[in-house]
Amino acid sequence: MAKVKIYSTPSCVYCRMAREFFEKHGVEYEDHDVAANGEALKEMINKSHQMGVPVIDIDGQIFVGFNRLGLEKVLGIKVA
């Protein structure tokens, strides 16, 4: 299974949508709150060169924002 990390904030609507997407499809993930964790924020910026959330790292492939179709493709999720 892919290693999935999401860098997020509690108030971000798109972060919430990404977490709900992962939960709906049974994808295990690590959630890093960049509002509360400065080290996670630095890690996110180093990976994405962005300040916006969510940033999603799937086995080193970086997504900035909630890209449902891209996530489905990378994770091999088939939607009927």
C-alpha cells in the first residue's frame, strides 16, 4: 500500500475533503497539522515549495490542493 501523508490545517475545507476521501476509500494516511507543528510546516514547504494546504505526498509524488481525480489515479481507486 502507498505511503500517504497530508499536510493540513484544522480550518481548511479542502483538507477536510481529502481526509474524508481517504477514509471513504480505506486509505491509511498520516495527517500533519502545519498550523501546530513548525517542523511539519518546514517539511511541507521543502517538498512542495508552497505555503497552501493541503499538500499530499503519496510515495514522493506531491499534490498541492485536493485533486480527486489525480488521487484516484495514483492510488488505483476505481469509481463506478
